[in-house]
Amino acid sequence: MGKGGKKSYKNNAYRGIPVQNQLFNKLSELIVRARDNKPNIIGITEVKPKVNRYKPSKAEYSLPEVGNYKMYEKNLETDEGRGLLLYIDSNLESTEVNMEAQFQENIFIKIKLNQNDKLLIGLIYRSPSNNTKEYNDKLTELISEATQKGFSHILIMGDFNYPAIDWEIWNTKGDNENSIENRFLESIQENFLFQHTTKPTRWRGTDTPHTLDLILTNEEEMINNLEYMSPLGKSDHCQYGVTKSKSKTREGIGDLHTDPDDTKSPKTDDDKEKAEILSEYFASVFTQEPDDEIPVPNPINIENELTELIINKDMIMKHLKKLKIDKSPGPDKLHPRLLRETMESIAEPLSLIFNQSLNEKTVPKEWKNALVSAIFKKGNKSQAKNYRPVSLTSVVCKILEKIIENI
């Protein structure tokens, strides 16, 4: 994550250091390792000891000996939870993101990569002693909320304490489909996240090693190198270092003037306000067709009438196989990856929907909606009038259109 470059990441962009059972006694070792590795980001879980004989203040957790870091904390000076710490390089523009989900042990930080691009960093601790459905549902709600914030890049790390999950095959031990582990796995898949930790991160004595500390991202290629390191002090959890090298980031929309025609009007960097400005402008230039009756054209002599069109499973399978799984879903949230991986099961039901749609001369209302993106044309990037709308529609609807087109 470049300290000076607008569109580049440097090595050691992210580094997570999970430390268990009291950080304060391990601070000196952490300082030495941080000096050597010079990470931009340090994440620490279970900062406080299980038995709070001594409670260090926030100031005692600062790292002035290492460099200039901005410190974010959760439950550090309270009796709740085990405490979380995130250190962010002060050369990076960072602000805390408040989450509505009721899961308590989390910190989320927004990092501005350049004018138009933002990264969401999350740190989470899940207590292994709380296996209630309510507690774990709050965690999955938190993850879903994070993925729906509109960030182009998401990285969530932490100690999730799911020893029953085998991350090499993305499966759980046992046959209980309603287990908390299975529900967590489903949440990761439903939100199209990738999990990068495959080796055990926790071991103690003769206990079976487990992969408890996870790294979740919304981009499979986000992680360039994952390094497993020895624990701090007598911790039974290893450190892991994450390096990201990327030449270019995806850009969004920069600050916009509130009045599309006035460059002297105030600017906003709020994503919701920018979306409303663009929506209002696009609507203002939309051509409104008259409401009166549509004129009837002159009769056309039809020599070859279109015969009844029947769509079968094989036609649909042909197009499902060609889907590019890295493309985005439409407003119905049916991702191309999901459609292609389940094509054997969904091809027949889709044929029923397609044929009914043709017979009734109508389409499901969800197919009439679109996700609209603003594409820059030319001129001043801070004026909404210099953008054009591009619509993203249902992938399933596009398959029907292609079948009809090719007949």
C-alpha cells in the first residue's frame, strides 16, 4: 500500500499479528518484530488477560518506538470482551467505520487508497466458549454488513475459533447441516469471500493443531504472500504476515459537486449522497415517452410466421457453461459463479420459467430492475453531468435473451 503512490501497493501492505492471553507482557517483542517488518497494519486479538489483575491504559499500548501509528481499540479499558487493537500506519488516511450488527468484538477501518478507491480492514474475535445460535448469527450478520458497504477491497482478519472447519476442502466435521460451523461457511460463500489461511495457526502440547485465525477477502488474488511465523512469547497462536502487491486498484467515483452544473457548489465525499446526485442527474436527462396511445404500424405481409418456441435444458446448459464466474451479479444477486456451479440442478427449473415467460409474454419483475454504474466520459470528474449510466441486469435474463437471439 504505497505511502506516496496513488495507485500502487507496496510490500507489507497488510500484516496481522494475533496474540493471545495478554499483549502487555509481549509488547517489547512485538516492537522488535514490527521494527524488522515495518508493517502498514498490525491487528491484535485477545489483548487483555483472562484474569485482569492489572489493566494497562490505552497510552501504554502505543508503539512510539516503532513508528507513527494510529491506534484503534475495542473493549480495551472495559470489562467486556478480550480486547482488540489495530495499528494503522499514519501515512495512510484511515477512519473507523461503525457497524450496526450487534456482534461486539470487532473493529472496522476505512483506508483511502486514492481519491476514488477505498479499502475496508476488519479485525474480529469470536469467543470459543459461546456456541449459541444467537451469538453466531450476529457474527454472520456482521460479515454480511461489511460486504454490503460498497468497498472495492475488503480484508477481514482475526481469531474465529472454528476448529471443526477443514479449510482445505471447505467442509466441517460431522453431519449436522445446521451447525454453527456450517452456517459460518455458508455466510462466507453467500458473501463471495475467499479464505486464505490453510495451515494450522494454533497448537498446544499434544493437542491437535487447528486453523483458527482466518483471513477473508473479496478478491481471490488480493493476497500475494502469506507467511506463518513463530508465536510471540508463550502464546499458542502463531503470527501470520500478509503481503499484497498490486499495480493498480479499481477506482470508484471521486468527490462530486452537489449541483451538476455549478463547479462552485459544495462537494461531497459521502457515497450515498454521490449516488443520489448521479441518480437525479440521470433521471433529469432521461427521455420521457408520451403517455398517449402507441401508433399502429401499417400491416406487414408475413410469409414465414415464428413457430412456437420451446426452450429445453440443453439450450440452457450450453449458456451456463459459458458464464464467466468473475463477473458481477445483477440486482437479483444470482452470481454467475453460483449459476455455473449449480447448473446441473437449475437448468431444468430455468427451462420451466423461460417457457412460462414466453407463453405469458411477460418476465419476472426482478428482471426489469438494473444496477446502474456511472462511467466517466470526459471533462471535470467532479461534475455528475460528465458521467453516463451503464446498467447491470439479471444474468438469468441475459441467458434467455441469448437463447432467443441464437434461434
